[in-house]
Amino acid sequence: MEHFNGKTINDLRRAIKADSPVEVKCGHSMLKLQLNLTDEVLDEALFHTHGNFYTLIEHYQINETNPIKVTLPSMLNIFYLFLFSL
């Protein structure tokens, strides 16, 4: 996802839904976001620990080889998101 400039986890969920309309048929709030290597849930609490997306991406080294895991409500559909160009 290029040029994401959101300020909250819900902004990220909305952007994922807008960027992937074929894959994401559910509401944005239903998306479960996890850090790929640690399986930690990426929620508002974890986000606030780091203060902003840039710090969070740097801390967890989110990149092409360590993307954010996005799980849809059916739990059968998982895809990966790489944030860049914040």
C-alpha cells in the first residue's frame, strides 16, 4: 500500500478495504491485523505504545519480507500487507 497517511488503526483498516475491494467484502472493522513474525495483534493499544505508524514500522521492521498479516472474518482468507512510503 503506497502513500498511507492515516492516523489510527481504523484508518489503516479502511485503507486496506479501499485498496483491496475484491479480497475484502466485509466491513473494515472486521479485519484482524497481526504482525507477521510475532503474531501480535495490531490494535489501538499496540499502536498507541509506539505513537505513530512510522515508529511502529521501524520497531517491528515491517517491510516486504515482514508484512502485516490481514485476516478476514471467515478466517480462511489471509493476505499480507506491506506498508511503504508513509
